[in-house]
Amino acid sequence: MRCLKRNEYQTHWKLAPGVLVCLTNIQPRDNIRTSVSPSTPLVEHRVCAEAVAMQQSAVILLCTLGIAFADVKSDFEAAKIVPDIIDSAPLKKIEIKYGDKEVNLGNEFAPTETKNIPEVHYEHEGGVLYTLVMTDPDIPVRGYNREWQHWVVGNIPEDKVAKGEVLTEYVGPAPPKGSGKHRYVFLLYKQNQGSITFDERRIGNRDNRRNRFSVKKLAEKYNLEGPLAGNYLKAEYDDYVPVIHKQIGN
């Protein structure tokens, strides 16, 4: 038996990351068994102090990521976004900022703060196209297709939202007076088939024909994967809402 050197331990970690995930209480000079692939025999090594430190750091990182994923999922479920408009919650968070203020899983904004298109970023793969949706499920109607679409962009290259194809131009939150706080939900989907020819009628920022929308049906229609990531804010009526209603002809 021998102690793994730094480079050797890093090689084993890259080839067999499950070792780090499973070992949570190893100590210097303990014995561990690793394998670089399913077809190679197990090899027993003695753990050195440096390897322990590296393993513990990796476990902390994995735990932190797990907590972050759990927060998005649990918040979406607690807010009843699942099952109101989607069947399963996203695990990752879309980073959204209105000016200097970040959207953070249900924090409150005034419509005055959200009148302009936000800055949006998310984890993405190189060369992949995405669809981004912002929708309000709290329009006071019952049944399916109860959402009001605020923003829909398809064929987004990576996270370059401004270069995507705008299906529905952005209109900020504008909950009617007396309707309470509305949830404004952002959802990200992956287009596995590449570029999509969307046949939806294009909706401008002065068009109020945004009701009877269903993000779930849109995803099913175009075989979108997800939602992979999400976020949401809450807003209720303020003095800027009549300006938006006048803009869209309400």
C-alpha cells in the first residue's frame, strides 16, 4: 500500500468521481479502494492528509450545490407553481436582475421596478438553443390555459437572450387593482432538436391578446426539455399599472 500523491489523487477523482461523493469521513492513513473504470480491478490505497482535504472540499461543494438545487425545487412547490402550471419543478435557478435588484424565488417587486426587460443569465451548453418564458398564472380565471404570457423568446443561442427570436414582446407585471399579489414565473427550456419554426402569432408590446396561454402546452407542442431552470417574483398593483394597461389597450 502507498499514499496517493496530489496528481495521482486528482486523476483518480476525475476518472471516478463517485469515490469523492461516497467518502465523507475518511482520515489520513485510512485505506480506500478505487477503480478507474468498471473493467479494471479495485486498487487499495492509503489516504494521505492532502487527499483528505481535497475530498472534504469536494463534499462541501457537492452539498452546497445540492442545497441550491433543493431550494429552487422546494420553493416552486411551496409556491404551488407545481402543479398550477408545470408538472415538475426546475432544479436550477435563472439569474434575473432588474437594474441592481435580483429576482430571488418569490421576492417582491413593484410594477414600477419591472417595466423594462431584465438582464437574464443561466447555465447553458455551448451551441445549444433555448426557449425562455415569463408567465403569470394568477389571472382570475379557472381551468386550463389560465396564464397570461408576458414574454416568450425562442431559438436563444446559449444565454444570449437578445439574439433569440421574440414570439411575445416583453410587458412587465401589471396585476389588476384588488387582485392581490401575482406570481410572475420565468422558465427555461432546452431545444434538443435545434432551431424551431414557431407557428405562434407574434405578439407585440401593445397587444393585449396574451391570455389563454399554457407554458406546459407550448413545451409539449415543440418537445422542449425542461423546465431546466426557473425563478419567480411577486408583484401587486401600483400606480404604474394603468400606464401598462393603456399601452396594451386594456
